[in-house]
Amino acid sequence: MQDKTKTLSLAIALLTFVLYLLPIPHDSVGIYNAGPWWGRWTYSLFHASLFHWLVNCWCLLSLVFYMGVTARQLLMAYIIASLFPVATLYGLCDAHILTIPTTGLSGACYALIGMVTPQVARKREWLTWLAVGFAVSCIFPLINQFVHIWGFIVGLGIGYLTQCAKK
């Protein structure tokens, strides 16, 4: 089963790279307040730059190949990222970033990080590196931190619920 998950993650990386190469303006795809309905289900497949794609794919492949993320967890992370409540957050905090299309796998990656956190033995180190990564991503403009926080919190909840259900 893990081999199929590895193949699936490599296929996702390849698909997202091919979509990056297509002449589609990155501001015409993505999820944002009052965006098209299909953007909610496709935004994680598009990336704004090659660096953006590289960081997202590195994270995804690391989680699959080193942390043992399963195909079921990949699907759950995609659903979590797709259900990001952009209109609700826009109404609550009137954040300008939510009017700019959000793209990339990072929401799903943060959901996966949240899901595997309960399994990590050295949580202090793990959470320190997660905080450093989050802080570094705050340096770059136009990164939707709401998606990262949403993915991590929902993924963490699912991770702990799954861990409790296994006991």
C-alpha cells in the first residue's frame, strides 16, 4: 500500500509541475473570496512560481517517503484544504490576502503535518521546526497563512482523533 501512496505522491508532483508549465495566469486560478466554485477543488494543483512548487513538493514527498503518510491521509488533507472557509474568514477579518487567489499544496501539506504530529516521538523538536518554517514563510509576501493554520489545526485534530480511535 505504501508503494501506491509513493506513486500517487509522485504523480501529484508531476501533475502540478505540468500545470505550472501551462500558460495559465496564476491570478486566474486559485481560491479567493467570491472566486469561482471550481477554484475550491483545483487551487492546490496550481503554483505561483517554480520556488513555490519546489517547496510544496519537497514537503509533500518528505511526508510520504519519510513520515509514512498514507493515501487516505493524502485524500483527507486535500479535502481539508479544499474546505478552507475563505468567505467566512473574509467576512470576519476583512483580510486583503483573501481577495488574492491562493494556490499551492501548502494547505494540504500543513494538514498532513498536523495529522502526523501525534505520531512524532520528539514533539518539541518537531514543533520548533514547524514554528521556524511558519515564521520563514511569513517573510515572503502574498502567502496565505490562514490556509496553513487551517490545515494544521484541522489535521492535528484528525491526527489525535485517529490516534485515540486506534487505542
